[in-house]
Amino acid sequence: MNKVIKRFRAYAVALIFVLLTLLLGIINGINFTMASEDADRITAMLAEQQGMFARGESAQGGTAFTPGDRNFRIGPMGPSSPEMRSSVRYFTVAFSADGQTAQTIAYQISAVSEDEARDWAASLMKEDTGWTRGTYRYRVYRNNGLTYVTVIDQGRELLPSYRILMISVIGEVLFLISSWFVLTAIGRKIYAPLEEADRKQKNFMKNANKELRIPLTVISGNLELIERDGGPNEQTAAVRRQLGKLFELTGKLDKIGVYEEESEREEVSLSAVLEKALSAAESSFALKGLSLEKNIQPNIAIQADPAGMEMLAAELIRNALKYADSWVSFSLERTKDRVILETRNDTDLPDGPADQIFDRFTTLDNAAKEDSGMGLAYVKDIVKAHKGRAAASVAEGIFTLRIAL
């Protein structure tokens, strides 16, 4: 259950991160887009007036306002402001048709020298409009056989946008950290009912195991007495087979939760464990008329619980014996970072994922009536305890169970 809580917390924080990044990304994207549009309006005004604002005229083309003018009015913010003409920092260079002769049309900027402005404009002649050197917006336009390049400095205007971006990043990081701690605090309370239900389920199964073993032991003892007095027969053999299945089931019930916590680890040759288990089961496959294919790479060893690996192999073989139609294959190989154990067999199940077989007391449509639905649940517990993954699927009449350790 602790792993479930950690997974819930990680998924919740990841979801918050995605949504917050999307929201802040849209806000900052709109902010920078509006800054670009403002800069383009200014360069368009300059283009209309052949690269410069004429003296005594505002950006709108009317008479410039002076502080002493009684009709002086406060204009809108941004590029439409009456103050924009005197505050914009820009230069315009005109080039001849062959691009060899350059003439400075307007120069109202302190950040670059006039010679540097000409060289800079020459490098932009083949462009249209865009950003250059991070905070400078340029426009290239042609009129009367000349090519004009206007560059304006938008650094001061972009500063608030960059501040908002920085605040957004810092705020998102702080919000994610606080979300992690909040989810840590409330996660246990959210999952308390599920933890209680899981605990009751395990207690019920362990108590059921204890309660069942007593009558089963009595029945087994009485069966031995009956066979001793009258000899074994078909009926007593059937009873003994059913007793064996019941004892197997109670043994599985007793192991609920054994592999949920990490046990002692040592180097285990998974190749040897699987080879040994398959060799012992060859006669069982032959009796059921199943062909067995093996593709096991030698000397594949992992840090694992030896008993867990033996139980893993036994359950996979038992599952294959129950549900294969005509053939079974086992493969074991090492990839770059994982050991892949895969079993395949033919089946009449419909195509699609079949991960529900790993749930306790859950069986597929072709399950035998006596199947408890516990075997592969143990496989999942063992794989999870070893930080691995298990998946099952059916495709084109082939059932595949894939384990990555």
C-alpha cells in the first residue's frame, strides 16, 4: 500500500506540473506575442514614413504635443502612445539596389555605434521581419528602388515579460514542492479506507487458511483409515485429488502479502532456475500433448530472492500447463538494462490486454473451474517486490506474458 500511495503522489504532482506548465505557457506565450505585435506596429509606422519619424510629428502623423500645450492629452499605453516617438530607440539604414551603398536614414539609439548599425543592417537585408540579438525587432521593406532595414530596441519593453516568465518558473517550482508536501500529508488519509480494506482481506484469507486446514487434516486422516481398512479405490483417489487441490489453495492463502515487502537478496541464476523447473515439467507437458519450446540465454543472474524466483517459475509453468492448447514457449534474455522473461502459448481468447489475470481471484474466460485465480497474483507480487513489471496480452490467438526484471 505504501507503493500505491507513493505512485498516487507522483502521478498527482505530474498532473499538476502538466496543467500548470500548460497554463503558464499560454499566459507567457500570449504576453510575448503581444510584445512582438507592439514592436511590429512601431516598425510598420517607421516603414510608412520611410524609416524615420519626422520632426514635429507624432507616431500617428499629427502635430507633436508639448508639455506646455493646454490641449495636451494622455494617450494610450504601448506603441499608440504620443510619447512613443521620442522614446523609441531605433536606427534605419537604406541600401541601394545592388546592396553596396548604405545610407543612415535615422539613428536614435545609444547601444550601438553608427558603423555597427550599418553592418548589422547589412546582415539583415535578405530577411523580412523578426527578432535579432534577443531583444531587437527588425523589419526589411523596399521603396523607390531602395531597401530599408529598421531595427528597434525592445529590451525595456520586454523586461516585464521576462520578469513574468521568471516569476512563473519560480512560482511553478515552489507550487510543485508545496503540492508534494501537501499530498504527502493527506495521502495517508485518502488511502486509509483502502488500507483498511486490504488489511481485512489479508486477515480474512489468513484466518480462512487456518480454519480450513483443521477439517482438511481430519478428512485426510480419516481417508487414510478408510484406505487402510478397505484399500484405495476410485472414490478415495478422487477424494485425495480434491484434498490435494484444497491443501494447495490453503498454502497459497497463507502466502498472501509475503512478497509485498523486500526480502533478502542474493545473486540468483535465473537461467538455471528456469531450466531446472522446465526440465522437471517436461513430462507434464508431454502428458498433456503440449510441445515445449525453450530459448533461454545461459548465465543470466540477478539480485533476487531465490524462493521467489523458484515460485515465479513454478507458477508460470503451472499456468501454461492449464491454459495452453497445443504449444508453449519460454524465453529468457538480457537487454541493456533489463532481464526479459516471456511465456507464450496458443489460446482461443479474444485479442486485447489481459492484465486482469494478475488480480487476486480473477480468471479469464478459458479458466478451469478449479482455478483459484491466485497463481499469477503471486507472480505480480514477486515481480513488484523485485522492482519489475509484468504484462499480459492476447494477439492473433497467442497469449503472451512478459516480465521485465
